Amino acid sequence: MGQGVPVVLLSASKGGLGIVTTKKSRFGSRLEDPLARDIFLIEAEAIAIKRVLAWQIEEARKEKGLTRRKMAQIMGLSQTTLRRLLDPAIADVTLELLERAAAAVGKFLHIELNDMPTERKQQAETLFPDANDAKRAANALRRARHQEELTQKVLGEKLGITQTRVSRIESGKHLISEKMAVRLAKVLNVDYLIFL
């Protein structure tokens, strides 16, 4: 494990696509779970990618002789937003913001979509064997919710939706959007792709 192409979770929102990491509330024995290890690896890779990008943008800024203040003006941002962008510890930034930063220092951002490594795909299929049938997302949600020992009501409260909506999603009567998949993944500590 740990070999292969880095994977970044992407979230769609009004502000565009962005790098997303989930925040785990606990670790412990969950790391023995292959999918939990994969999610932990994905989070670590996303943070590592953001750190490298922040470092590259900062180095290009220095080479170009731009102050942070001038770069923020060029990008039409506050200095606080630019500091957040260049902070290697903050992984939650939009791709649009990264592209604007790259352009401000005379660079461009190249992003590539690759196939999931076979080992990771096989582990996901083992944990969610019904991944290809029509109720896959509903079943994946139900299993992930049970794994976290949450009721539909508690899950709804954490997501800011009603228990009825959670029930409709779990019964396959309500489709899961990509945005909702990312929100569910954060609350349930799983890869958002299992819901899509």
C-alpha cells in the first residue's frame, strides 16, 4: 500500500472544485479496517499534494520577486486568503484558487485523473460487494452508518437534514449528489466514491 499515483478527493460546490480531506474523530482499531487505512492514506496524500503545491507557488512567487501583498492584489484576494492558500497545513482550497495563484506567478496547474489502484478497488469491492447494483449507494450508506453506530436521526442531525431524508436515501428513493456524498464521507469516515 502507499505505492502508485496520489489520489485527491475532489468536492464540487458553488466555488468550484476543491481538495477535500475528512477529519477523523478517532483512529484506534479502525486502522485495521482496509478501507479506513485507504481513507487515511488518501487524506495524507491530499495534504502532501497541497504542501507541495503551496511550496512550489511560494518559490515561484519569490523567484518572480512578488511580495505576498502584490500577489494578493494581482489575484484579487485578501492577504489572509493568500496566507491560507500558501499555508501547507491547510488542505481545503479550491482548484480555482490554486489555478489563480499559479497564473499570478506565471505558471499553470496540471491535474490528471487516473484509475484507482487495483488493490484499493478490490478492497472497496470486498467491503461493498453490491457496488454495481442499483441500490449500491443506499446499501453503502446503510453499512457505513451502522459501522459508525449512528441512527438515521443522529446522522441527519450531523448532516443538517431530516431523518426522513436519510431514510429516503437509504431506501434508494433519493439519489445522492456528489456534494452530499462528500458530506456523508466526512461524517461516516469513508471514501465519498462509495456513494456515487
